[in-house]
Amino acid sequence: MHEGIDFIGDVHGHAAPLERLLRKLGYDDSDGVYRHPSRSVMFVGDLIDGGPDNTRVIELARTMVSQGEARAVMGNHEYNAIAYHTPDPERPGAFLRPHTAKNLGQHRTTLEEFTDHPAALTAMIDWFQTLPLFLEVDGVRVVHACWDPASIETLKSQLGPGNTLTNDLLIRSARRGSDEHAAVEHVLKGAEMTLPDGAGFADKYGHIRHEARIRWWMQEADSLHDMVIGPPDLYDAVAGHPAVKDALMGYGSNEAPVFFGHYWLRGMPQQQQNNVACLDYSIARDGKLVAYRWDGERRLKDDHFVWVA
């Protein structure tokens, strides 16, 4: 019987650290499935893209899920992969996620592993479509990037069983300007704001961005530096700018604990506030692969974070 949940952050195709982390958490490989006598895993999305062994990560996670040893929610990289491989019904020869150099670059490491295995690629995409966009279960909330009640409400009536992505919703969410596009962007990619005075910075892929992810869970901030999340160039770009408080959503201190990934944090893993935990500490950029060992507590504890480099 599973008595606790181990939430695991963005893996991004790094199978070796994932297996080290599972073993550190007390999971043993039994007949090809990692199992724990009293705990289960919850993957918070972004299993693929960036690392050297995407196929192994998918095999490991999918097998654990199928055997009841894990659950997983969809990340933006799983969503992007689905859209990248789904023909656009309104534009013959095109796909819901355009095959631009930028989009190809983000997905390249995964594609290269599947070059000679089209059936396995199809199976991976089919499995991604079974993943929920968010979960509220066992007294906690799980989402890849942002627990946004308004976006979740927009999506609820259009989702398939278990909060999954239907084909109709996929198509609508791929149309920029639609309510569905905005809702999926918030849930899977997070809240963003346009930087003041035309400021820009280079993201982790080297692309110049003029919009920055924000710490949506904050109730208040004294400066823009406190609000945004990103590489050092971003903090240089916003130095001296006051906070844009209207951009903050806030996450109430009495709400259920929420776990997510996505934000490429650095430093020592710790709670963002006493019921908010980000688990993405940049394993794909020489950082850490991080887990949180949850035992039912309403107030999270920093000593429940476990990681490997």
C-alpha cells in the first residue's frame, strides 16, 4: 500500500540521474519496474528533450505508471511533442506546432533517438496524450507550471477523462489568440509578463526573449527582480524596475500544497512558501534532479527535499 508520494521534477531525458534518485529514495528495480514497499512517484512533467537518454526515461516512467507505481502530469515538452507530431487539419502539410528551426532545436535530442523507430515514437506520443494536464488528488495539487484557477476552469469542460487532452482541445489550444491557447499556456508554461522599456534577455536556448516568467505564487513583491524567474541576464535586464504587482496571481497560505516544475531554479532546493514547491533545479543544465518526499503534511518542510546532481 502506498503511504507517501515522492514528487520528482523535470527529468529532460536524463535517465542516469533519475535512476540514481529513485535508488536514493529507496526504490528498487524489480523485473524492470522501480518499486517502493510503501511509496509511489509523481512526475511533474517534462520527461523529455535535452538529455541523452529520452527513450530510457520514457520506458522507465511509462512502466512505473502502468504498474501503479507512479503517476505523471503533462509538461510543456510533452504537449509540444504532441502538437509537433499532429498534422494541422486546416493546413495540409503543416503541423499544430510548426517545424521551425527553433522548435526542432528544442525537440532534437528526442527526435534523434527515434529516427529509426517510428512505431516507438507514435507509442510515446499516444502515451503523452493519456497524461492529465493537472491533478488534485490525495490532498495536494500537481501541475507542470502554474496552478491558475481561471485557466483550469476554462479547460475543465473540454478535457477528457482524468483531465486529459482531447483532440478538439489540442487543436483549439494550438490557435494563438484562443481562450484555450491562453489557458494551456498558463497551466503548462506559466504566467509571463512583457518586460519594461523593451528589455530582453537570452533564454536557455539562446533565443532573445522580451517576456519573462514570474513567480505567480507570490502575494506581493518589492521589485521586478523579486518577481521574475530566469537566467542571470534577465535579472540584469530588470535591475532597478519596480514590481508590477497586478501581474502577480498569488497562492493563498490556506490552499492545498501545490507541486510543480518548469522554472529551472538554481541553488539549494527549498519551498517557495509553506505550501508551494517547485522541483525543477535544472538537471538539463548541470543542476540537480530534485524530489520532494510528501507524507501528508499541509505545511511543507525543507528537509523533505532529496536530490542528485
